[in-house]
Amino acid sequence: MSQGRRRTRGTVPPLVVPALVSLSLVAGCTNAPPPQLVAPNPTTSPPSTSTPAQPMPIEVVVGLDELEGGFNPHTLADLSPTSSALAGLMLPSVFRPGADGALQLDTNLMDSAEIVPDTEKFTVRYRIKREASWSDGAPIAAEDFVYLWEQLRSQPGVADPAGYRLIDDVASRQGGKTVDVTFSRPFAGWQTLFNNLLPAHLLRSAPRGWATVLDDGYPASGGPFAIRQIDLDRGEIILERNDRYWGPPAKSDRIVLRALDKPRQVEALRSGDSHLALFSPDARTIQSLRDLGDQVQLMTVPRPATMEMLLRQDSRALADTKVRQAVMAALDRPALIEAGTEGGPGDQLQAHAQVLAPSEHGYTPTEPAGALPKKPDPAQVQRLLTEAGYQRSGGSWIRDGRPLNLVIAAPFEHEGYIKIAETAAQQLRDQGIQATVVTPTGDQLFGDMLATDPHSAEAGTSGTVDMAVAPRPAGGDPAATMASSYGCPGVDADDQPLPYNAAGFCDELLQPTIDAALSGKMSFQQASTNVESVLWRDAIALPLYQQAQVLALTKEARGVLPGNGFAGPFSTAADWLGTPAENDGY
């Protein structure tokens, strides 16, 4: 197994360090007589000169699986619990899920967001609150909308670009506090756009590119908390109340995110060292949590990502549909799910659809009956590979003197992805299909290797990826998710081709159906029925399970809720109330 370059990790110094100011009192000369001496009264106590003790800061300590480097919530490479947590705490969004899961305008940030009537093109007008600003004092304004639009429509490896590619223009009005967004055609899911805005004034001219500009955290916050310190080597991130936040102030002074392994998670909850934990336990750890009895309250929290195995059509080895179908027949899907979940909560959210995640509203299995064997089917593997022109020789499948040898990629930063890839490779070898696992960084995999135009000179070469373990984002507009995951990319304003989706899939015959769903001319249900039948038939992707975590709360954790929709528990962090810290140091 080859390894990609690990991101540089280390301690990020505080973004703002309070200055210590010393005041010197200078005594002047005077001709006044000295004051009369008064004998001390033995019954009176001398005035106290000691400084009153300052109360200790109120903190909430949260246990997490790990703290991965990379905090850009808009990229597939950084789609992780850590980036989701920090984005929910610090990045402003126009709409957020309400109690019923439906999107509601965030009135802390926005005065309004509405469709402008009687315009030549579909236009949405956003009015940002005058007082909304980043923690460095810069206003949250139109330039932040422009920056996000420019990046998400054109950068490779972003999580949900389809809606942004429909935008023709983002115009600033009234000093940047009013934003007019014009679309090339109507977009029914426009409310899902412009979530997790980024500080354009700090990122636009940053020396590093989009893929790595947020590797070390956010340079400014637009939420109730701001980053005080990041130490990935130590496994700790300290957040403190953002005093520049214009909304209701956070109830606790700071939040400490601490990476702990599974046994230490349970022990920290037992001892009170953690107020709560949000992690992906295996079956044994779940039982240990249950053994804590009423010391903790347990809740399952689905994450906005479905794990899947992609089989790329642009691969030389997998260009033939029959070969991809044979690979599907060689895989043991339950074993892949076990490898990824280890019997944890994701095992209860097994995926049998190509667009919606199991916990999403409207999810129904779309997998045709009998489309995939429940266990590896050697007879079907043999039949399909023989029909594709392969012969079994010496334990391998050979065609034109070349063995069938597949490269399976998984992002270096995510251990669970790698376990799935290695398990799949062994299953294929058991059926005589050679397989090798490579682990590039997430930026390399999603931003470069999987974004290559299948029709370019690089596509289909020996250095490309045949299969990949990847997350499919969830929680956005379903039609946009379908277009982002399986739609043809189109071109930009200069007629330059845009990056491909991670599956490398583009079907010109299906594209009008995908476009019709995006604009609302066709219902998502009708469009997805047509699209998903082709995806299953052509063996483009094998859905596995929806990612999920367990939220474990102690009685010391007050105000913690699982969050609406896919917002997650950290969306309620401003209302968390912890306990006095043991020390005031960082």
C-alpha cells in the first residue's frame, strides 16, 4: 500500500493575543506640608491590598474520535466530523435547518432572502444585517458570496457544485449588504446555497490555493465562537467566545475539543473529564457506553455523507460494463460495511439508493431486486469476465496478455476509508482479480485524480484510479446532489470544461433529465427513477452506508441537543453550559 503525503500538522498560535498594558503612576513634586500622623487604631483591620479572585472560565470539554487536518467544509477531502463541527460554530449560513428539518432563514445573519419578481432571469436578493461582521471587524458582505460562488462553481473536488454552476452573476449593492444573485435558469433548491460562508477578504489573496487554504483553521469567525488554539499533534482544539459576534453571546466561555481513542472516550465520560463525546464507536464500545447506565444519555447522530465504492468508467480496466458488473459480483457488501462501521451506528443506516442518504426525507431504496448478490458470486464473476473476453489463467484473469489489475484509492487521512479499500482488494483477489490499494491525500484524490476529464489524454492511463472509496454528500437539494454526483460538468464562461464528478460519470442522454429536475420542470422522484436505474444497470457506484456518530451526554452537559436536520450538535453550542475550568491556562 502506497501512502500519500500527510498534511503538515502542528500548533497554530492564537489568532488574537490580548496585549498586557502596564500603567505607571508618576508622583509630582509639591510644597504642601506633610499630612498629620494619626496613630493606628488597634481595633481596626488594615485595608486589604489583595486582588479579588477571578472566577474560572466556564468550559465544555468534548471528546472526538480524531482531529483531522483540513477544515474546508466545501471539499470532499475535508468532509469530516471536525470540519462540520468547526463550520457550525464559526461560519455563517443564510439558511439553517429548523425543528422539522426544513430550511429556515438565519435571522441572526440575514434580514431577508427572497426571489425578486418580474425579472428577466431568475434572481434572488439577499439582505445581510448591517451589524454582521467577521471577528477581525470586517463586514460579512457581498464579497463573501462572490468568493464562495467563484470557488464552488469551478474548483475540482468540491462537495456540491451543481447549484453554483447555475449562477450567472453575483452583484453587490448598498455597500455590500445587499446581494443580487442571478441564475441562468430557475433553481428550485436555491435556499441550499451560501451556507458556511468564508472570509473572502482574508482568503482571496492567501498564498496557498483553495485546496489547502483552510488546512490550519479559519482566519476569522462569523459565529459565536472563534479558534483560540489548534494543536493536532496533541489532539486538542480550544475555542473561545467570539466577543465580536453580534448575535446572542455564547453561554460558556470556551469549548475544548479533545481527540481520544475509544476506551479513553468511555473512561473520560465515566470520570467527568469530558462533558460529552461525539464519535463513531465500534460494537464493543457501544456496549461499554451502555454499561455506564444513567451516567450518560446516548443518541445516534446521522452525518451528511454516504459511503460508497466508485467504479470509474474512464478507467481502462473498467471501461467495459460487464467488467464493472463482475467486480460488483465479486464484492462482499456486508463485509465492506462491517470494515467501515465496525458494528457502530452506521451499520444501522445501510444505503440502497444512489442519491438520497438513508436518514434523508423521502429516502426509499432504489436498488433493483437481485441486482447485486448478497455474497460474492464466483459463477457470475466467471460468466461476466468470460463474456468480456477474459480467461482464467494461473489464478488471474487475463485479456490480450494483460491481467485484470485494479487500483483502489482511499484518502490517506481517513482510516475507515482505507479499511474498506483494503477489504475490497482482498475480496477481489479471492476471485482472481488483482487489486492494489493506494492512499493519496484527500486533496490529491478528489481535487486531481478523480476530477480528470475522462476524455483527456490522461484518462485511462496506468496511473489513473479504477475504484475509489468516497463520501457522497447529503442534506442539500436532492436534485442538486444528483447533478453534482452524476451530472455532466458543462463549461465555464470562457468555454473551458469544468471539473468532473468523483465518479467520472457523464451520460448525455440522461443530462436533460438531470437538468429538468434542477429547474423544477420535473419532480426529483421521477428524474431519480430514470437516472438511478442507469446507475445500477451500468455498475457506476456501490452505496454502502450513511456515516453516523453516537452523542454521549453526561449530566454535567446542559443545553446540548442533537441538532436539526444534519446541522449536528455543534449547531446548538452557543447554548451549551459547562462547568468552571480547572485552570485558566491554555
